[in-house]
Amino acid sequence: KVNSEIQTDIITLTRYLTETQHALGSTATGDFTLLCHALQFSFKSIAYYIRRATLINLVGLAGSENKTGDEQKKLDVIGNEIFVNSMKSSGKVKVLVSEEEEEALVFQGAGKYAVVCDPIDGSSNLDAGVSVGTIFGIFRLDDDAEGKAEDVLLPGTELVAAGFTMYGASANLVLTMKGGSVNGFTLDNALGEFILTHPNMRMPKSRAIYSVNEGNSRYWDEACKDYFNTIKEKGEKPYSARYIGSMVADAYRTLCYGGIFAYPADKKSPKGKLRILYECAPMAMVMEQGNPPGVLFQKSSTSLHILVMMN
Ligand code: AHG
Ligand code: MN
Ligand code: MN
Ligand code: MN
């Protein structure tokens, strides 16, 4: 008897994108689909080099700094190159903003999308083999957009799609499109395909987990100190602490298990450490669209420098 548990009708990311495009009818040109194909290639490629890093001398620092003042790891540089080349060759991207690029990159051609990205999020964790990720956000530019840095000075609510891939025990891609649900795909290394394993992800309504770099607490303002003290000291039992230090991994866990993640602005980073365009906005879109209806979601403080996911 043939094993009936073998799935012969799996939904790959490629299939999901094709079906999504067909559902939109003749208005869809296929450009977004092709852009997503280029994205998924960059994730597979980055996942491959992260797994091989220790073997091929890709650990440690590159010896340079990026524009936000971070020391670049070798994999920050390689991951960025992979991502940039993939976006450029897709022919669908006009403007690309990356954490690891000095300026916005403008590509000539028929591209009508702008992409913002953090090629390797959590790079301080790389050499210890701890989970890291790639974050991306996609804007649809106006047809007459010339292609310049200012084109991406848009609020996060203008994103047409966003997501991330977490490189952990497996590579997990989370994707959401404007007005849609949040879907999770897992890379099957043998097939070389992302498989839909987590359709319609919804953050559980509650879980007593908090995720914040508490080592910064002496730099926090009083309201922030009070808040985290309250969740530890008040209530029936204290929250559990979980902090990986890669936002993608902390956010993925928060999406799967529920709880709170925050990187509050503090005296050391008065504007907040997480960068609004390619870290906070895409992640906020995923969390907002993956939130169960009626649950409080606060994506920013008044200063827009804190990303809080709460249930
Ligand atoms: P990146 O590695 O892309 O520069 O981002 C680092 C960010 C984010 O991933 C993480 O949540 C946070 O910085 C960790 O910062 P601390 O080490 O200060 O906790
Ligand atoms: Mn960095
Ligand atoms: Mn980051
Ligand atoms: Mn980064």
C-alpha cells in the first residue's frame, strides 16, 4: 500500500504566488510575482552562506562600518550583495534601500517597485550560530516616479507587501500583502522550495513573555521602567523573559507564541535603535495583519521609536 501520508499536493511559494496573481485577474501584470521570485532566491542563497559560514571563512568583521554606525560583519556585506544583485537583476525594482548601503540605489529599467531591506538582522549573533534574519518591505511607486531616494520617504502604511525570513533551525519565510493574511513558508533544503507550512498566521491572544534588552534599563525613562517592573512584579505570576537580540527571531517567536517585544528609545539611543524604514515598518505590517481582531496593537510610541507587539 502506498504511504497515504506523503503530501503530493503541496503549496510551494512559487505556486502560492502564481495562484495569488491569477486570483487578481487580468489587472495583475506578474511583475510583483517575479519580484517575489527574486526575493526568494536571495533568501535561499543567504541561508546557504549562513549555514556554511564557519567552513568558508565568513565569520567575523568585514572591517568597515555602515551608515548607521554599525560595524559590518562579513556576512552583512555578502548578504547585502546577494540581495542587491537579486533585486537589480529582477528588472522590477527602481529604488532599493538597504541598511548596508550608503545611499539609496536606483536601477534603470522598467521597475515600478521600491524595496527596503535589512539583509542580515541580528548580525551580532552570527558567529555564535544564533538565529538571524532578512527583513524586507515593498512599495509600489507612482508610474511617473523618476527613481530617487525621496521616493521611499513614505509611511509604513503605504507598504504593499512586507515580511522576513528567519534563518534558524530551518529557514522560515513570513510574507504578507496589503489587506491580506500572514503566511509562513519553510524552506525544504532538498527541494529548494519554500513550502506553505503556516497559513494565515495569527498571534495568540496572550502569553506571558516579554522580550526587551533589559541591560539597557538604566537608560530607560521612568515610564518604561515602570512598565517592565509591572509585568514582573504585579499580576498572578511574572512574565518570562526571552530576548535573542535578533529582532526577526524575537518577532517570529512573538508571532508564534504571543507576548511583547520592544526596543524602547533610551538615553543611549534617544531616537531608538531600530530603524523605521527597513526594520520597524515591515515588521509592524506583519504584526498588524497577523493580529487577531480586537486585540490591542500598538506599533509605536508617540516618538515612533519603539515597536511594541502586545496581546
Ligand atoms: P542589525 O543586526 O540589522 O544591525 O539589527 C540589530 C538590531 C535588532 O536585530 C535587534 O533587535 C537589536 O538590534 C539588538 O540590539 P541590542 O544588541 O542592543 O539588544
Ligand atoms: Mn547592523
Ligand atoms: Mn536589523
Ligand atoms: Mn542588519
